[in-house]
Amino acid sequence: MKTLGIVGLVVAAICVYLSTVALYAFNVSSEITATDDVTTSQTRVRIEVQGIEPNYQVLNTNLTLFPAAALLNPADGTLQQDVTAIVTSGTTPIRRTFSRGITPGTVTVPLTLSGNLEQWPFDSYHTGTISAGLLIGGAPQPIKLEQTQIVGNIPGWSVDVKKTGQHHALAMESLTLHRSEATIALSAVVVAVLLVIATLGMVVAIQTLRGKRKFQPPMTTWYAAMLFAVVPLRNALPGSPPFGSWIDIVIVLWVIASLVIAMLIYIVCWWRHLRLDPPAPAPKPAQPAQL
């Protein structure tokens, strides 16, 4: 029976390992691909998703301008007029100007998100409606863009694109971001490691207190090492959830408390098992020899 139990634990560990590797390999992130037909005869912009900052509710993107041939100087490929890209995501529009005489390129555009970071790792974020337009030269109103692309991917995140209709300046889309299944599985593994550490510490301390196992003085340093390993393990959680989130209240706090209690129990065992030996009785005085 003992052999079967060991084999079962080994098989379970291998299954968990293979499952996490498979999740990472097949679902580490989702990539947004452009669905619009691309032509070079019209001005278009491409918004490429780069990264997310959940703590600041910001989605970092790069905006690239692909001007029509009529806007470019045929001699050197520079702009013949100022071109201003206007991007909104449910808040104040963000303007990025490509000045006349420069080669159009890529600029950073942070988009505002709304989400629920406190629900890590099941948090999700929404961009709201993303719309954009172009001001060319001194035009009073943005012109309609026939082609716009939202592309890119964020490692460890799944990104869903939803088209929300047409706008006078651009076809509108919204993005929804949530952590991938691989990220959630990795978080579960780290949480399981924290729980195993606390359980082992309590089992060893209680069994020693009951006299089922002998007291070993070097084990006190083992408790200290496990206690100081909790914070690095907590910081290793994907996405580094903010301090004070539910994972700290429900898991981390009680793991630390369990290890401290187990250490106190083991110190009680040290107090009980390593008492000072009582002083040796004084030797009895020698009896005088009888004649």
C-alpha cells in the first residue's frame, strides 16, 4: 500500500507538470490579427497592443501611421502636411502629431482601462470604445479612415476584440483583456506550494510535541527558512497582485501565521527536551574503617 501511495503521488505530480506545460504552450497568450483588407492607396493607422499596467489601469499601445501616396513627398517620402492622429478610449482624446517634413513612424499611445484588479487572477479589463481619426493640415474635422487595424498580443493575457459599429471618424472597436488559463494555472501552483509549506510546518511541530518524533535542533533553522520564503513566493505570483488583495488576506497571512505558530510549538519542544541535567548528587563521605 505504501508503494502504491508513492507511485500515485509521483504520477499526480507528473500530470500536474505536464498540464501546466501544455497550458503554457497552447494558451500563453492570444494574438489580435487584423481583419481589414489592407491597401496602400488610402491613409490608415495601425494600433499595436504592447503591454498592460493593471495597477495604473493603462493599456500601452503603439500607433503607426501609413499615409496615402498623395500625402508623401515623392522625392524623399516625407510628409507634405502636418498629420494629427486622434485616438480615444472612453476618455479625453489623445493627439499625436506627425509634423510636415518628417518620415511617418510609430508613436506611443496609452489607453485608459477599467477593471477589477482586486479580483486577481480572475481580473478583467475593458478599454471602452476605441475610435480614431486624422486631422490633415488645417482641416477643422477629423476625416474618416477607411482602414484601421488593431493588432498585437500580450504574453500571459487573452485579448478579445469586439466591433461596436461605425463612427464618423473610424470603425469603432473595444478590447477586453483577462489573464490566460496558463497564468491562472501557474498562480494555482504557487498558492499550492504556500499551503504545502504551512501544512508541513504544522505537521512536523505537532508530531514532535506529541512525542511521535524526536526533537532535532537544526529543524528550527528550517522553520526560519520557510518563513522567509513566503514573501518571495508571494512576489513570484504572475502579475504581482497588489499588497492587501484577497490572496494576502485569504492565503498569505494565514500561511505566515501557521508557520509562526509551528515555530513556537517547536520552541516549546526545545524547552521540554533540552532541559538542563540535574546536578549530580554529592559523593557520600567515606565511612571510617572499623577495627
